[in-house]
Amino acid sequence: MRKIIHNAIIVNEGSRFNGYLLVDNDVITAIEHGDAPQELLSTCDFAENAEGAYLLPGVIDDQVHFRDPGLTHKGDIATESRAAVAGGVTSFMDMPNTLPQTTTLEALEEKHKRAAEVSLANYSFFIGATNDNIDTLLNCDYSKIPGVKLFLGASTGNMLVDNNETLGRIFGEIPAIIAIHSEDETIIRRNREAMIAKYGEDVPVELHPEIRSTEACYQSTKRAVELARKYNAHLHILHISTAAELEFLTAQPLKDKKITAEVCAHHLWWTDEAYSTLGTRIKWNPAIKTANDRNALRQALNDGVIDIVATDHAPHLLSEKQGGAIKATSGAPLVQFSLPMMLQLADEGVFTIETVVDRMAHKPAELYDIEHRGYLRPGYYADFTIVAPQSPYDVTDDMVLSRCGWTPLVGTLLNNRVVSTYVNGNRVYHNGEIDETHKGLALKYTH
């Protein structure tokens, strides 16, 4: 089927222009400047008039927790991929801390089977490292896997890797990206015990950044960087949250980097001042920290010191978010609103739209060597989204498509509205309606 998207403001590869895009079946065949000729429009099987809205490459989110299998009361691949495409996210990389944990080839295969049946977005899955699965990690087919997820200093089930021999082999022998959750568990435990001694179990959520402290992040990242440099490994630091950690990063071209970093939309949006009004709705690990940290992260993203933007989308029921810094679970849904959030920051002059597109689509594709995605180019998969600027709406819990049914953005006025999302040439989302006829494809990697 031949499709055309016309009368669009196309933002791609650092430029912005009025134009149109042609799609044949699942791939882009042309991107052109100006108005689409009438004779061309008449030859297409399907046309969407973007009416002056932005046409952007689909967002690639390298860190989501879609809760499938084992935690599906909060969300699953079906529900969370619906939320993703409603937010202009066309591809995701899911994390391994599910039940069972994704630390075996069998668990990986089960996730792939499930996603092929229900995911509206393109998909892939990290494999998790443990102290005793190094042989599995060395036998993975990394053309199908974005990398190894390593909990270097923060425990999730039995996924805390603290065996030095295992760490040496992971950093020295794994032929893929090593993506880390970087917080030091010893420091966190010490801080938590001090807070409980002072407040009991009802520690105010405002003190979450003092438990999950800058020191905990810094010391863990320092150790990981030392290991990566020792073994010349590709280390990718997930959800960086402090100004202090930026000393380990550089503004080199991405292709020349062996140490890369991601920042999440929430660390670019909120500061610790928001705990007083939003409470545990913005309780994440790592914690949202100071305005100084947020401003440093914003600058680092602009400068190319931080490479990509993601969400750490992690749905929990609101009942699980009750309590304070100790009792409430950490994590929140964000995949439906991360692109509008980043475009709003562009409206405010924090970033340019071109930078948002680069860090949310182009750079993830480049960092992970994803085959034929992340750009609007002839021959690439037709993954893109249409976003109407200056279309303000108040965010409510009712509009959330994640199974958990709430958002930390409740009450926020956003200015950019996702109109349509196309995955592999199929329009899976349009003006609030989901089309589940077509499913996403497994991402392929050339690293």
C-alpha cells in the first residue's frame, strides 16, 4: 500500500522544513520539500494531511519496564505498548526485572513470543546479569538483544552483581553494551538506616534524595567507569541524575565513545521541590534531585555530553505508591507523555526541537546500532509520529493508557499533542483511537 503524509513540518537530521513523506508498505520511499503535487496525491492509496503539524521520526525508548511476565496487574506488553504509541514511541527496549527475571535465553524467547502477539510498537529485551549466568551472557545472539543490564550497586531480586570475577568477565568478554543502574547499595542502606532511626518507617518522601543520594550515584558510576576503562568495554549509564556524575562523560561524537549516558525525562522536568505537591508520584530510583542537578543535566544533553533521553517507564498501582520514602514503591508511568514533555521544554527554549528529535530518535538508533530505524530516510522502516503544536490540553489520570491508570503529570498543561503514530508504515494511533490490526517487529542490531 502506498501512503503519503503531506503538509507537514518535517524535523529530521538537524533540519526543519515543510514537506511530505511517501511510504510503500513498511518502508519510507521519499522525503520531499514543499507541497505534494496533486497528481502524486491521486496515485496514493492513503493520505494524511498533517495540517502544519510536526512530522518526527518515532521515539526509541531504551529503558522501559512493561511488567510482562509476572507483574501484569500493573501493566503488560499489550497495555504499555498502547501507551507508547499514543506518545509517539515506536520502539522500546524492555528491562529484565520481571517475574521470572530475564536472565536466561528461555525467558528472552518467551518475551519475544508475547511481544510478537500483542505489541503495537517495535520491541526488544535486555538480558539481565547475575553472579552466575556469565555463560548465558556469552552465548547470546546480540543481533537480537540491545545489551546486558547490570545492577552494579543496587539490588533488584538476585540481580545485584557483586562478584569481582564475574564483573571482570562481564566487562572484559561481553561483545555488547553493558547498561547499568548505578547506585551504591551500601551507601543507600546506610542512609536508609539513619533515616529510619530518626523518623521510624514513615520517612517523608522529601528525604528520598537523601537516601538515594548523590554520593550513592557518584561512587557507583565511578566504579563502573573504572571497570569499563580497564577492559575497554562499552558502558552505558542509565537514568543519570546528578551533576557530579557528568565528570565521567565527554562530548565526543557518539561513534567515538565507549562510555555513554541516558537521562530520563523526569530528571529534566522536575526538581526536589516538587515532592511537596506530587509526593510519591515522582518517587523514582535514582531520585529526582536539586535544581542544580536538573540544570546541569539539561546543559549536558544540549552539549552532547549526555547522549539520549528515555523514560524508565515503570507502572505501579497507586495503592503501591502509598507511604513515604521507605514504604512507597519507586517508579512511574511516563512513556505516553515523554515526547510532549520534551517538546514543551523546547517551546520554553530549554532545547531545540532538532535536539529533542536527535536525542530521542537518532541517537538511540546510533548508540545501539539499530538496523534501519531512528531516521526519516528512504529505505528505512516507516516509524514516525505526527505532533500538533500549540494544541494545549490538561493531563488527567483518565487519559492514561497504561494499566496503572495514573500519571505524575496530572494537572499539567501540555502544548504538543500526538495526533498519529505509524509503526512499520501502519497507523496504529490516530486522534485517541488505537488500531490493533498490525503488530510491531523485533528490533535488529548490527553491533
